[in-house]
Amino acid sequence: MTKRILRVFPKRTVCTPDDELVFIGRPPFRGMIPAHDEVHISCTFTWDKTYCQELKDYWQDGTDKSVLLGGPAFDCPAGDFTPGLYIKHGFTFTSRGCNNNCPWCCVPRIEGKLKELATIHPGNIIQDNNFLQCSRSHKDKVFEMLRGQKGIAFKGGLQASLIDSHFIDGISSLRIAELWVACDTPSALARTVDGIAKLAKAGFPRRKIYCYVIVGKDMNEEEDRMSEIYNAGAIPRAQLLRDFSETKPEYSREWRAFEKMWQRPAATIAHMEKGTSYKDFIKGK
């Protein structure tokens, strides 16, 4: 018999499941809680840990069932993937872990080296941390699964230096909506531009190629880097650097405005096409 697991999240995001056993924040009145066997409080970000620990107490007062607290913020290892449990249906993981050791990423510490999952669950959004490190045979199985999907997005972040003809051949016949690469340091720029160029040459337009870029150190350098990424054929998406502390870092109004300009495609395109200075955008905010 399958357990009825009631899942609790500190806030709702685009990834949050939306079935009847999902709650955000504190519990409702006891009579409004559906029948369940366990309560799992899932915490993704370290700065939500204190609140989630408080939620555990609130939920324990509202149920006579076990209340468990976990998630990436608590370094809980990720094993096999269960669709729809902690992430909305449509998102799927076909592998766990990553063989890189980027200092800003918690994946290697929590999940370890890359591991291909034996079962490939259907889904149109591939959330793997480093799909391109998987074997050719595994990728072929994923491509086969994706033939029945539409609006396909590789959102986990593709390592641009690993984009090769096998990957491009595999996705060329699929109904691709978004391909996401990453360029988090100046040293990665050349490899990222090369990977973007391969995707553009294969016929993927800028509106389908996106690039994560960690920002928050040097506005001038990061502006230049994202401009090069845009000119290579992708839309950059800035993300202010977060560490693993339990306090969400505070950034100045200027940094938040800078991130906003490079997070909204319409603002990014207008900025690049008009040749305006990011300093003028920031002043306007």
C-alpha cells in the first residue's frame, strides 16, 4: 500500500507540486487536513531552514502522524526520483549528482558523483544537474522518452563544453522549447560561447537558448560577459550569488536592479538592441 505523504513547503514556486496533499506554510485547522500517513517538510534553500524548523513544530501540533524535516538545505541525499512527490509533474530527473566541484554548488556534496537513474520517468522538463555527463546510451534513452513530449526544456544547466554532435543530433528532432547552459565565471566564457554557437548553427534561435550567469561581484565584468553571451546567440539570466548560510544575503538596490535587467528577457533584449548603459537602467530603478 502506497503511503499518503502530505508535503509542506515554505513557499510556492513554479516547481512546487499542486495536488491535494501539498500545503504551503503552517497547517490549516485540524479538520481541514486530509487523511495522511506522514508529513514531509521540504526545504530547498538554507535561509528557509529556521522557518521550516518552526513549521515542523506547528505541523506536529496539528497531526498525530510523524512529521519529517528534510530537503537539500538539510543535506538530505537524493536517491531515486519519484515524479510529483517533491517537484511538480512534468519535471523529471534522469540522473543525480555531478562530477564537477564548483565552489558555489552544493550538488557534489549532497549527491556525490554523477549517477544515472535506472528508471527514466516521463517528463518534458529535464532537471538533471549535469545531463551531458551521462553516457551516450543513457542520453539516447532520454531522447527516446522525449519523443512523446512537447515544450521540452533542459533547465538543469547544460555544461557548454560537453555539447557535441551526439547531443545536437539527439535534440534536433525534438520539440525543444528551452535549452539552458551556464557561464558562472569569466574563465568559462570562451567554452560557453563555443557551445552556444554550436546550438545556433544547428538551427536553435536565441529565444530557445538561455544561459545562467552568477553575478554579484563585478558589475562591469559581468555586464561584458553577458553581452558576449547575448551576441553569441543566447539570452543571459543573471542570478545573484547565494552562499550556504542560513541568512539570505542582502544586496544593494543597484545590484537588485542589475539582476532584474538581466533576468527579464524583454528588458535584456531592449538593453542590448538599443545599446543603452546598464547604469542608466539602474538609475531608473
